[in-house]
Amino acid sequence: MTYNPLNDGPDWTFERLEMYQAEIARVAEHYRLDTYPNQIEVITAEQMMDAYSSVGMPIGYAHWSYGKKFIQTEQNYKRGQMGLAYEIVINSDPCIAYLMEENTLPMQALVMAHACYGHNSFFKGNYLFKTWTDASSIIDYLVFAKNYVAECEQKYGIEEVENLLDSCHALMNYGVDRYKRPQQISLFEEQKRQKEREDYLQSQVNELWKTIPQSKQEDTENLPQFPSEPQENILYFIEKNAPLLEPWQREIIRIVRKISQYFYPQRQTQVMNEGWATFWHYTILNHLYDEGKLSDAFMLEFLQSHTNVVYQPPYNSKFYSGINPYALGFNMMVDIRRICENPTAEDKEWFPEFAGKDWLDTLHFAMENFKDESFVSQFLSPKIIRDFKLFTILDKESSPHLEVKAIHDEVGYQKVRSSLSAHYNLSNNEPNIQVYKVDVRGDRSLTLRYVPQDKIPLAESKIEVLKHLYRLWGFEVRLEQVEDDGNITLLGQCPPVNDDKE
Amino acid sequence: MAHFIDRRLNGKNKSTPNRQRFIRRYKKQIKEAVSDAINKRSVTDISSGESISIPQRDISEPVFHQGKGGNREHIHPGNDQFSTGDKIQRPPSGQGGGAGEGNASDQGEGQDDFVFSISKDEYLDLLFEDLELPNLQKSQLDKLVQMKTHRAGFCNDGMPSNLDIVRSLKGSIARRIAMTAGKRSRLKELEVELEALLAEPVPPQHQIETLEAEIEALRRRIASVPFIDNYDLRFRNYEKRPHPTSKAVMFCLMDVSGSMDQATKDMAKRFYILLYQFLTRTYKDIEVVYIRHHTQAKEVDEQEFFYSQETGGTIVSSALKLMDEIVAERYSQGDWNIYAAQASDGDNWADDSPHCTDILANKLLKVVRYYAYIEITTRAHQSLWREYQGLSAAYNNFAMQHIRSVEDIYPIFRELFKKNRQKQQGAA
């Protein structure tokens, strides 16, 4: 190998960035990373804070909560409590990545390898992103959303729109379809349909709510319950069925729902996504170094920030705040490569299907077909459990003690693995609340049911959320809990009933 | 496949509208924080913004999430001491650290306040929203800020009277030199050549004629370059700059007799702070005169005004007299907008009160823009209040209010300076 390093800065220029970009792209292709075209934007720290507070989206509708987030970010950054991320990357086609002006040249190269080839290929390859998001239309959709919300503010008043958005945001996590595959339609179709929906929906809803007394004689017991099955997508249900909403309000609910749906895959693939991107910036830059393209100074700076990123503090460290997705993901990816290249007897026993096979094929397969939950349960090896010294703790409300259930030993591997997998299962972390019933012929009240998992109760904020739900629904809203023995208890309702006064 | 875009020159304040919305939404809370904050400031400290803190619960965005309790399984890295089956004492709630700490992070509602800074302008806007400087309407004709004309370099366009002849001619010379330099040097060469030919024993007539013709042509072309052209012209440029002509002076009058304790003085101080800050919104240049009095009045500095102890009886008119003298001596009315705020606990030598009314009505109220009297007391009103009530009815630049406790100050200040005060409307 000839030692002929690229200029290692520390200051970057656009020519140097181009040079690194070209080298990285060449190596990425060598490893079969399939990406959207890259659009790399250089921005300042202030602009980075702007991007932060709008959840990384380049365009967003106006809402006070983004302002609050901005103030928080600005405050933390100014006091030095927090550094800004080196990059933000957006799942769009072309894939937009932000580089911060302050970064040194080695950092810019790291970020390009990480975001423009790591994350980018993940967005393009992973099955969740393929099914749930449409990278080519997201920017157009955001523009549409921003303009639509602004238009509504002019027509109906800022206050009105803001209240509606508040309520939608409170239920944002309940605006995704978890199982039903969404249709992909283009923006133009979307806009065309939006107009049609607007005219059509209202009449549809009125039909539903016809309460003409002619059906009085009917046996109310035999009427089919509405909805016939519990609905998990609460916002969708409201958009389609809330009796009093204006068409524009339904459209705004739809916008919030769509954006929530767009982010849903990201919430489910944090470990994989970061692990994949970290693995590739590490692999690509090392490849370039082996070719003699990078200087030692460059590598030292790169390794310094790389090791910071993949550091996992132990549970009793003051820096500990849960498992670092970068560390876990990166180490698992590296471990998969090791199992393929140098399998031990243990690996052969645990992973007979890919131990000793081609590592690149295996990694691509893993990236394309899994989410965090299934990725951990399929690929977490005993070696990683040992390296991380993972242990699980059972916290039973009824018991005065916490109990160590499993540690990183022969008997504990399976248990630790399934616990960690469950830890990344979103449906375990979000309360299971579904639309249960609408009293169509009575007071139109809406009933939700909460099914607790492992006896974990709902937090106090439920009453506040019910108020938001009431604002959207327009009639009484009740929240019930299904107990272990099948009994139903009322958790709350809005508007509340004043028992004591009567 | 990649291209780079330099976005650094794009606006950086993309979040400003969202920030403004946040402030608009929490105006009530922010205002409360602002009015708390003024108590901690010096009278003339207006240079800084303010750090605002709002209780976290007021700005939380509620979502459904899991509460405490139930059965949970946590997974942690870095096991250094545990074996399967170990029992660990549950860490006391509210205290992080230890093995079971996973609980704490699930609880989304921290109790910390949400703290952030607002700029000086935002601070003042919030502080004085809906307030109006009294009697500003009347004095609108004499603008608070006058424009003064200043020289500001030269420009290519202007009125003939602003023509700068020296500059224009300099430009003309420069242009002529630049346009003819080549031709002149050629001319010189030809003339030398011609002389050389003429000096020859047999002048070659033909060559001489050609040279002469050429010289003639060059001379004509040089002469055709205009002596002065439109773009040589330079005009003196003037610009108008705001020039604060209206200066304001604020008189702080306070009773420091034995009956005024430190708590009462502190309340008065807050009132003066508000007044000062309010005036700085309108005037660029403000002087403050502190006059304190018991049986005699004295002009003092801020420190002495608020914090030195005096005892004795009370004669209010002494302060008014001193103020009148100072106005006559230093603040002739033409240049100065005079504001005065008097704080007292209402005590006065009974025979003196009519005297005060007399001085105010006949002298001071004619020259001051606004005179505010606040009485800080929990007792019944005395003669001074009753005397002043007569004034308040007769003059619309005189206002009086009664303060009982600290909480009253801000509302009463707002009351005094509320936009379109009814009294003014009635008078107008």
C-alpha cells in the first residue's frame, strides 16, 4: 500500500470535503452500501439548534412546543451543559445530511461516512423504512403541511389551530398503525384527494350519527357495537369518526398522524440504525487508512471521538443513563462480523445459520430484515452479554426487594437476551390503550380501554390527556382499565362528574 | 453521488416564530416572573435582560405514559457484584443511584422550573405592555427625537447647490488624464520625429506631411475629450440622524421622617424603579434627582436616599419648595420633560398641607408633565391625602394612589399609567 494521505486539515474546505466524499463513496460501494443520492448541507451551530428543535425536519409547521424546545436547547448549549450533535440526517430522497461548520476535517469525514453512507443506506434498505415511509415525498409533504396549517391559522385563528395541535400532539403516539401497512401515494394524489375528502367526509359522518327515533323499537342489545373491533390508532379513529370536527380540523389531525407515522420506524430501530452507521464509519475509515489514504493524525482524532461515541458506562457510574444504543449496536455489528469470520465453538452452537458464512451478506441481511426487538433476539451473542456484563433486575411492586434474575453466565444468556429484546419492544413501553366503544345511539360518549401489562398503572397525566381527547371528540370521553380478573374499572372521564356536590 | 450546499448564509432564526409563540402562550407566567424580578434591581439598571423561570408543570405536554408501580424488569450493563437470585434493598424513592434506578426515568414530570432568558427589549415590552406615558399626546408636536443633519461623504447625485466644485474638478482632471494619456505620449513621439525630419538637410516633404496630418488628428481627438462631464460631478451628501433633544428629569421625593420604616422605603424604591424604567422607554437621556425630607428637604444620592436614617417631624412643602428651586435653576422647562413621584406615609404637619397644595397648583403642576403621589400606609388617610384629592380632580397631570403592601405596587403603577386614562379622556 502506498502512503499518500489526503490533506488532514484540521480546517476543512469544500474541495477537501469533495475529496473525502469521493473516497468514502468508493469504499462504500466496495461494501455494497446502496444509498439515496446525498445532499450535504453545511450549517452553523445556531442553525443546528433550529434543526434540533424541529425534530430534525427541515420544514415544519409553527407551534409553541417547538419554540419551547428551541429555548431549552439554546439554554443548555449556552451554558455548556450539552454539545450539539455532529450531524443530523433526514430520511428523504435525496438524503439530506447537515454538517456543522465548527467540525474539523476529520470530524466532517467521520460524519459523512456515518450519516451519508451509514444512515442513508439503512433508510434505503431496512424493511420498516421501506414499508412505512416514502423518502421521495416527505419534504413535499412537510411543505404541504406547513402551508396548510398556516392557511388554517389565517382562516380560523392562531388560537384555534394551536389548541387543536396541542390535542393532536398529546395523542401523537396513538396516531400510528402498528400492523396495517400504509398505502403509498404521491403528493399530487394526496392533494387531489384532500379536497375530495374535505367535501365527502362531513356527510359521511352525519350519516353515522343519524339518531332518528324510528329505530326505537329495535332491540338495543342486538345492535352491533361500534367500532366492531377495538382501534389502536386513536387519531385515525377520531379523524374519521369524531362527530363535530370541521373538515380542516380532520385534515390537521391527519397531518399530525402522518408525521407521527413517518417517525415510527426510527423509534423502532434506534440501536440498529446507530449501530449500522457507527459500524460503517469505523469500517470505511479503517479501510481508507489501510489503503494509505489517511494520515495518523487523522486516525487519532477519529478514534478519539469514535471511542467516546461507543462508550458504555456501567450501571453504577454517574454518567449512566441506560444502555447506549451506539455502543450496543456497534458492538453487535462488529460481533456479527467476528462470528462470520472467526467463529468459536460457542458461536457455532448459538448461530449455526451464519457462523462462518460471508460476513457482508449476513450484515446486509440483518440490516434489511430486522428491527431492534427482533435484531437483539436474533443476534445478541453470549460474548456481547459477557462484554457488557449485562444483568436483569426484577422490580416487583409487592416485594420489598429487587431481585437479580439473570446475569452474564451460562444459565442467564437466554434470559438476558429476551429481556433486552423486550426492552426494545415499543409496545411494552407504551401503555396499551385502544378505542373500545362509542355509544352511538345514546350520549355519543367515547370509551377507551387500557390493558395494563405487568400491572403497571397509567401515570397521572392521563387526566390531562383525556381533556385533549375530549376537545377532539366533542362528547364525553371515558377511560377504563381492564383488570387481571377481567373486571372493568373507570380510570377517569372528561368532563368529570362532580359526585360530592350532588 | 453527492453534492454540497453551503447553508451557512441562510437565516439562522428559523425558530424565532416558534419562540414568539411560546412567549405569547406563556405571557401570563412570564409577566409574573418579570414583575417579581424588578424588586431585585437598582433604579437605573436597565441594561440587562431577565432570566425567567416558569414552573415545569405549567408547560408540560401531557401524553399517556406508564406510571410507577407494577412489575418491571430492568436490564443494566456493568455487573460487578451480583449473582442470580441476589436480593437488593429497594433504594428509597426520589434518590437515584444504585441498582434499581430505572424507575426514576420513567416518570416524565420533573419538578424543576423551566428557566430561560428574555432579552432586554422583551423584558421591557412585557413590563410596560398596555402602558402609556401620561401627557404624551399633548406633547406629540414637539417630537421626542429630533433629526439633525450631518455631513456624510459625497455622492454622484444631488442638488446643484450641494455641488462640490473641488471634488468635481479633481474628478474631471483625473478622467481627462486617463482618457488622453495614450494619445499624448503618441503625440510627443510624433513631434520629436517631426523635429528630427525638419532638422535634416533635405526635409522629406512627403513624410513631414503625413506626420503633420497625424499630429493634427491626435490634437483634435485630445481636444474633443470634454473638459467636464456628468460623471465628474460630486455632490455633498447629508444624512439625518436622530438627535435626542427631549431630555427628561425624574424627581423622586420621599418622606424620611421617623414614621417611615425601611419596609416602606423599599416599597417606594420599587415604585421609583418602575417609573425610571418606564421613562427610559421614551427618553434617551434621563436624570434622576433624589429629594428627601423630614422637616427640611435635601438633595441626596441614591444610596443616601434609600438607606440613611433620619428622624423628626414632617413638612412636605419643604421638599416641594426645593424641587421648585431645582427646576428653576437646572431644568428650564423648554428642554426638559419633568416627571415627579412622591412617596410618603401620609404624615404631614397639619398646617402644612394647604401650603403643599398651593405650591403644586401654582408652580409645579404647571411645569411638570406628570406628578404621581403614592401613599404607603395601612392607616386612615390624613390631611395631605384630602388636600391632594382636590388637586387630582382639578389637574389631569396629577395622579395619586394608595399602596398597602408590596403586591399593590405593580398593579397600582399600571393603574397610574394605563393607556387612555379616563381622566385624560374626560379632560380632552
